[in-house]
Amino acid sequence: MASLKVCSKSYNSKQMSADVQKLMADDYVTSAKGIFEYLLGGSTDKKLLAVRVFDEKTKRVAYKKQTQDVKDKGKSNCPLCALGHDANKAKIWELDEMDADHVSAWSKGGDSSAKNCQTLCSTHNRAKGNR
Ligand SMILES: [Zn+2]
């Protein structure tokens, strides 16, 4: 029997299979083959899991609501821009300039329902996704 090559990174195989089970059972994970790669890579690259994202309709509803909410307040419809101090703090972004984002992160148990959806300008969405 050929000996199994293990990568230099050490991991607890019991923990590993528990994590695999958990991700396999997660409705939002759409790529089963990405799970191992994701875990072996230190659970950082969520792209590998192809986590289900918000559909266009959910995004549009969230966008409309947010834009309506700030209309008379002179604030940006990107909640993170609104908190800032630069010119963008009052900017109203177009729908296609924004990306749907999980209010409570998927990795922390947030789901992909409309309640958990907010739109962020693409800059802020990208900044958040890298964390
Ligand atoms: Zn922003």
C-alpha cells in the first residue's frame, strides 16, 4: 500500500470530519468538493464553498428600503459610507453599484433571507468580504 501523502499543515482529523459534516449539512454551501479545500486552507477562503447568495429580487427590495430610509436625511444609502467622513457619506448609489451583503455574516450563522440582507457599495462590500 502506498503511503498517504499529508500536507505539512497539521490538523486534527476528528475535528476535520466534524467540520466537513457540518458544512455538508449546511443548505447554503453549494460546493461539496470545495469543503476540503476550504478546511485545509484554514477556513479562510469562503469562495471555495460557493455559499448561496441573495437573489436579485431580495437585493432590489433591500436597496429600495435603504434608499427610501435615507432619502430626506442627506445620508448615503450605503450604511458604511454614511458612517464615513468623506464625500461619499451623502452619496446615493445606483442599484447596480451596490452588492447584497449578509447583515449577520453567513459564517456566524446568518441566513440568506431578506431580513438579513443589506446593500453596500461595492467598495465596502469587498472590504467586508476580506475579513
Ligand atoms: Zn460604502
